Amino acid sequence: MKLISPGESDQPDASGPHGEGHASYAADKARILARLRRMEGQVRGVQRMIEEDKYCVDVLTQISSIIAAARAVGMLVLEDHIRGCV
């Protein structure tokens, strides 16, 4: 077993053929960024709801939407990874 120092990673070097400079999600980059920006707006909306003491069920509904959107973006990146890197 190799001990990992603080700041050190046990992940492979990202400078290889599928690391830095290689993005299998390049074809979907615009869609991914649009979804992330939409999520960013949703998060800001939830922050505003909390500041304004909105009803907790409404806040939870918005948080659930953010979680679903994050899963969808993650699946899109994963699908692109499987198609392009595996």
C-alpha cells in the first residue's frame, strides 16, 4: 500500500492522452455549459429564496431540480467519456 502525502493524488497523471488537452465531451461542450449556467441561476434563486424566508417545501423543490440537473450533466459527461475515452 502506498501512502499519499497531503496534496498528492493517487490518480493517474492527467497529462496523458485522455487527460489535459483531451476532452471527450467537446462535442457536447456547449450543451454542458448551458446546463451548468442554468443550474447556476437555479442555485442563485435558491439563495434568494432562503434570504427571503420562502416556504421550505418550495426551497426543497428547487433543490431537487438542481440535483436532477446535476445528475443529467454528469450522465452526459460520462456518456461522452465512455464513447471517447474507453
